Amino acid sequence: RDPRVHMVTAVYVGKGRGRLNAGDDAAAARLYSIAEVLALRGKGKFAFDHEEIIDEYLQWKGYI
């Protein structure tokens, strides 16, 4: 995030079902398995501090 200002991030966790239906703003959206997310860690594939946020979730769920 921008170190010049105070930033708050809200993360929501939920379960979904059915078919992913992305709009124009997220036309390339897709679902990733936990195994796929774990394989992406440490490879510079996430923007900003998103890898840190994902790591906190994975720790919370006991995946790492």
C-alpha cells in the first residue's frame, strides 16, 4: 500500500457455489484452488501487500 498514508484493508471470507460470473471490471476473474495459491507464493505474482494478506488467511486456516 501507499506508505504516505494510513491504509486499512478489509478482508471478507465466504463460501460460494455455482458458476463464477464476472462483470466487465473482472472479466479475467477465476477461482484458484488452495494448492494453486500455495504454488504462487514467493514468486512475485501478487500485487501490493496481497501475498501478505493471503498468507495470513492461509495461516488462520492452517494451510501453512
